[in-house]
Amino acid sequence: MSKIKCRNCDKELFYNSISDIPTFPFCSERCKLIDLGSWFDEKRRIEEPITNDQLENTDT
């Protein structure tokens, strides 16, 4: 049996296979939607460094 923590509330989840938890890696639909809201509000985002080529090609 494996265990992980919910990415939103840190509740421990135990499972034999990922299909045991329909909202994997979250403990509930609520935690899943809270995380999605964080992405929409840009509290979470993936940033990448800007290269010189990108800076030269921007309109100012």
C-alpha cells in the first residue's frame, strides 16, 4: 500500500493503485477545485527565464 499527501490540505491518502482515488492526487473534488482556482488566479504558475532573443523580438 502506498501513501501520498493531498496537494491542497496535506491529508494522507492510502491506495493500492491510483484508480483507488478518483481525484488523485487530491483527497476530494473540493481540494481539486481549490487547486484549479489557484492556477486561474495565477497564484500558481510555471515561469521560464526570458532569453535575449525573446527580449529583442518584443514590441515596446
